[in-house]
Amino acid sequence: MPLPPSGNTPWPPPALEVPHADMDMWRAWYSGNTDHLAAVYGGPANYRNNQVARAFFEVDQRRAGSGELRTFWGAEVTPGQQSAKLHVPIGADIAELSADLLWADVPTVTVDADSTDAATAKSTTAQIGRYLDDRGHARMREAAELTAGLSNVYLRVVWDTTLRPRPWTDVIQPEAVVPTWRWGELAEAIVWRELAPLGDGSKVWRLLEHHTVGAIEYGLYEGGVGTLGMRADSLGAHPDTEYLVARTDSQGRQATGIDRLLITHMPNVLPNRVWDGIAGTAPLGRSDLSGVEPLMDALDETWSSWMRDLRLGKARLLIPQTMLDSDGPGTGGLFNLEQEVRVALSGLLGGETMQDSISEIQFKIRVEEHEQTSKALRLQIMSSAGYSAQHFGEAGTVAATATEVAARKEESLSTRGTKLLYQRPALLDHLTVMMMVDVRHCGAKGVDPGAELTASWPQAVQPDQEATARTLSLLEAAGAISTFMKVKWRSPELDDTEVAAEVARIRADKQSVPSGDPFNTGGRPGKPDDGAADGDAADGDVEAGADEGLDDEEDDDGAGLRAA
């Protein structure tokens, strides 16, 4: 789609109201902002108040029987009572765990050997390593966390040689992009953002970027809330966009010189279960929080109820007014909790004394019930999101082997493998575009943007070194493994050339001082190699035990018997 025309064009487009409403709900759970949660489920920003979204969510209302679904965060606070709702940030924990599983370590990106020459492949691989330095690594981890929480994200290649010598990654959140899909692939995209207000702030300024293959068109609009408004004649009409004037032509267009989009879409996982039947939403991802929102709401209610029990369980004393110490007429009374002795008065209330007049009130704190309920809810939330309880400390911290750890975290590792199916192609496409920009605009040398790339992630659970050593020892004893494969098994990160070099070093170490040869004879029978000539030793000088183990090496002419 081209840039929208001037006028009362609704913005964002109404076709995206349903996915944006869900993304706003997931953002509230991901951020843990309690005001946002209250607004989403009951306040004026409630997504059910949106007419388009409301029609889509009518099925949920029918399941509830009548009216709105009952939610803890949608319930209003009792008038005159202070709000005491608590939030357990399990949504943020899930998104953070997903990013850690995928991007705790940098993946190894290599160039296929048959796609370019050896020298170019080596220099291209080295340049890709510079893209994925600490900054690049951090940006990709940020993108992975947002993807898990919000269902998808976009990666944009940007460059400015006055700031950095190489291009870098810009992470764009999903609500800021209006995509155009073709055969399930991103064909065009409009990236937009609101700018700082000018003057009295009654107008809303927006900058729109229309990305197509080989070009970007910029449009500056002055409108209102929900409407795009009029397009400005020049990008210099707002101070935040003045820098674009020198980079664009009179139509606000900039040629990129790249035959690819500068934007790459990265979904979380597919298919999307909640937007079935809504046009243009099939390629969008599915959030880890999709479907577990009621459970997270119930967990917050359980935790708030637990804390309410603590507040109500505080011990309180009820005392009669006659036990108060008066400070004088009109000044009220005091009760000294530290006073140990008090005189019981008789004749009060028909002969009763004040001996038992002090009453204690202390409600039961239902610790076990709340703890079991919250634990069950956490386990169900984690399982529905695709993660194992071990990652959240639910299974204890007892030492275990790598095999046992992998078994406990099997569900999380399966989810990690599924997400890699979507993040690996997005990463490789993004790096390919970055190489094109680097060569075209940053003067990179020895980089082949047409080279085919391969990415491999490190193992999530590192193998136990002791178990690996035992396995290799058993295979060696059985004669079922070579030295090359032993080194490859021990260090899978090494390539074949590095493995061969390590094998050569191992063999050289074995040949330098043979086992059982303390005198360094080089494995030859006779006296130690002390520098004497071979002929200096007498024929009959034979060391004790020199004949041991020589039967297999002697000829049949009896030389072995004569040596004995």
C-alpha cells in the first residue's frame, strides 16, 4: 500500500484494530503495569469498548453467559477502600526466559563453502561476527524478548557512518508497522511513529516511512487522535524530521540501492490461534501469553487474597472504655500496652469484673491453601506457555547431570527448537540485507552479500564433561571411534581443519616420549640414548628383562633363544 492521502484517514488502519487490541493486552501483562492492566480490562481503554474488537470477542461473552467476562483486574475498587491488588510478573518472566533460551549465547553464522571462494568466505564470516558483537547480540536478545511477549517484531537495517562505521539493527515493535503480505512474505511495510507536539499540542504529528524494494518514501502528517490529517509539504516542517530533507528528493523519496526490503519480519511461533479469519493476520506470530491471560489474572487474585489474609490476620485487642486512662475532660483516653498490672474493678455490669473484658481478635492466615493454589496456577501457566517448571525453580536445585537436566527441561527445549525454526530464517535474511547495506553505503571490502549463510545455535544444556569422558573411553576400548571423532565429540564447535590440527598435536605428544620409556630410548631395545654410538655397546650386553614381550617380533631362526 502507498502512503495514505491527506484527510480524515483513520490511523492506525481499522483492519489492525483486533490484533493491536490483543497486543495491547499482552503488553500490559508483559510490562506488569497495574494501571495498564486495569485499563485494559475495565477502564476507558478497555479493548472491548472498541466496536470492531467487541464484535470479534462476542464469542467470549457468550461463553460467560451474559455480560462481560469477570476478571480480577476488571473489578472496580470498593468505594472508600484503598486498592490492594498485587501483580505477579510471570508474563515478563516467561518472555525473559524465552530470550535467554535463544540468545544467551551468540549463534555461529558461517558462509557455505560452495557459495563463494575460500578467501571471501573467511572475510565475510569475520564481518558477520562484527555485526553480532555485544551491541548486535543485545539487540537480537531484545527482539527475542519482545517477540515472546507481543507475538512478533520487525528488524530494520539502519546506517549512519557519522555514528558507526557499519550498519546496525533497529528493533521495531509490531504496533508501529503496517505490513503488506504477498504469499505469506513481507512485500511492503509502513513504519510510523508519533513526533513531539508543537505549539499548544492540539495537533498530533506523525512520520510515516513506506518501505519498498529499493526505496523509502517519507511522509509527515499533521492530524488528530485517531486521524492521520494533512500531509506536510516539506519534511522540514517539524524539527524531528529536518535531517531527512538532505537525504530525500522533492517527493520525500530515498533510493536505498538495495534490491531487498530493509525490514525483516520475525514472528514468535505460528500458527496464530486467536486471529483466525481476520485478513492480513495469518503471518503474524502467536504470543507466549496467548490463552493464559485468565490464569495470570487468577494468579494475581490468589496472591492478592494471600496478602489480604496477612493484613486481616494482624492481632487486635478490644478493650472496654473504662480501662482507658483519661487525660482530662475532652481529651480522650489512652491505653498503655506496657503496663503490667491493672486493678480489676468489681460491681460493673451486674457484679461482673473486668477480668475477661479484654478480647483478642486474630483471623487465620491460610498459607497452605494459597501456596498450593498459586503453585498450581504457575505450573499450568508455564506448561500452557510451553516451558518446564525446572526453569522457574519449581523442581529444586539438587545437582544433576546434563542428561537429567535436559530431561527436566524437555518442554522448554522443545519450545526453543520450535522458535529457532522462525528466528533462524529471519536472522539470516536480516544479516544478508545488512551485508548489502555495508557494501553499498559503508564501503565494506571482502564481503559477498550473495553468499549463502548458515546459523547454528549452541546447545542449551551443555554436556557433562565427566560423562563425555566415560563415553569416549568406552568407545575407544571397543575400537569403535577414531581420534578425529573423539576430538569432534569433545569440542563440537571446532571445524574440520581445527580438529585435524588438534589430532596432529595429540599424536605428536604421544610420539615425543613413548609410554613406558623413562630413559627416552625412542622405543629401541638397548641402553639409554646417552649420546654414545650404536656400536659402543657389546653384543652380549643385554638389559634385564629385555627379552620380555619379544616373542612376537623375533624370527623363526632362534635369534630370540640366543638372546636369552
